[in-house]
Amino acid sequence: MIQEIYIIDDDESSILVFEELFKNDKEFKFISVTSDKIDYALKNIPSIIIINEDAIEVDVLELCKRIRRDEDNSITPIIVVSSETERNHRIEILKESVEYYIKKPVNAQYLYYTIKNLSRLLTINRRISPLTGLPGNVQIHAELKKRISNHEEFSVLYLDLDNFKAYNDVYGFLKGDEIIKFTADTIIRCIHSNITDNAFIGHIGGDDFIAIVPILHCEKLCESIIANFDVEVTKFFTEDDNEKGYIEVANRKGIIEQFPLTSISIGVVEADKDRFSNMLEIGEIGAQVKHAAKSVMGSSYAIDKRKNIS
């Protein structure tokens, strides 16, 4: 997975220093961001943010506060590089949950290994999917356990693709990976558009995803995901397949079978306060409602609204 690192610096040529330093590390992509483009750039959620305090026109302390207030970047690691020698200034910046404050002149090897080690820790801590960049099963289980332990009310969306194996058989696994990444992006975009806080998105594996959101938002969210998915998924098929509305695949006996174009099914479990005692109970109900959604032709969702009776 390519990790995007933003260099916030009004001198766009400074990125050349990082590119030269990391020329043999293909997993990093450095992107120059001027101070007037910060808000726009933060919408893309970088892996690490490096701020060159000496080369920006905005106050670095206010900038760090702004980044930490941004929901999508509240935990994005920040490195501040500066020639400022005032001790209290450094402390004030570190108070804003800035991971590193590096004083100039900067030793190139120190900067290199700081970024490398921070990136490694980031990957370990997030337990991310290498394909989508979303949290994997370790983080998913921890999130569900936390919400159950806190006696929260929430909805769990189990999402997966229909006829995806047939797509891979026809178009190949590389194209299949593109659909997986597109699906992840669609889920993320729709959740960010419909929900302002307390949402979690994870990649279980393959074409299976999970989202944990407030109960009140789940129906509107499902409709948004399906509408966006159905419109945009067509770009992954040839014009001929789109016109037909299906793809043809030879089975093991060599017989040609027809499969509808890839769609998305969503099973939703509404977890009222204290309805479930563990995540396995949620998973069992989730499998049932997702099966109900998949029994419908095309993209669809099904919601389990059974209440806890005590």
C-alpha cells in the first residue's frame, strides 16, 4: 500500500529533498501542499503530515489545532520541522498531540528513520487492510467490543458484493481489486456525507466490509451507498456487458452461464442498548439479514429491527 505523506510548505521545491531521501522506498508518495490548500488537501486523509514551520504563512500552532479538529485527521501523525529555539514554543506544539518536533538543522538520516519508524508503527497500530487502507479484523473486533462494553446503541452494516467471483473470472483479479477499492471508497464517501460523527468502517477481507453507525442513519445510508455504487460500478465493465446487463462465464463443465453485473448487498443489525452481550451474537444476526438482502436480485439491503426484551 502506498502511504501518502503531505509536506506542508509554501516552497514547493522542498519536496525534492524528501523524494531524494526516499528514492529507493516505493511505498511512500510525497505530496507538496501550500498553506492556502490545506483544507482541501485534508479531505484525502494522508498517512503522515510534515509541517515546515519556517516556510508557511499560517501560525503553526493554529494549524496543528485545525488538523486535530478535523474528524478525518484527528489521529493522523504530525511532524513539525522548525528552526524555532524557544522551549515553550515546542512544548505548546507538542501539547496539540503532535508526534514529533524536529529542530533544524535536520540530520537527513534522523528524518529518514523517524518517518520510516512512524510509518511502521502506524501500520501495526491500525492493522490496516493493505488493499483498502481500512482497519482489519483486529480493529473491527476491538471496536465492536468497546461499543458493547459501553452499552451503546448502534447499527452494524455488513456489506459484500454479488456475483464478484464471476467478475474475477472474466476480468481478472487486478480488475477485481479495483472494484474492491472502489467499493471501499464508495462506503467511506457515503458515510462521510451522511454521518458527522461516531462512525467506523472496516474491511473484513475479500469483498466483505463492515460499518458501525448511529441507528437513526442506517436506512438513508444504505440507500446512498446502493445509489452511488450502482451508478459508478458500470465503469468497470465493457460497453457490451453494460448493454447486455450480464456477463458470461464458463463453468467447470464448460457450459456458458450468465451472471448479472456486480451489485452490493447490505445486512443491517440494529444493536439497541444491551441487546447483545458479544460480537458473535451480532455476527450471527448479521449473516441472516445479509442473506436476506442477497436473495433479492440486484443491490439491496435488509434490516433486522428486533428489539431487546428485558
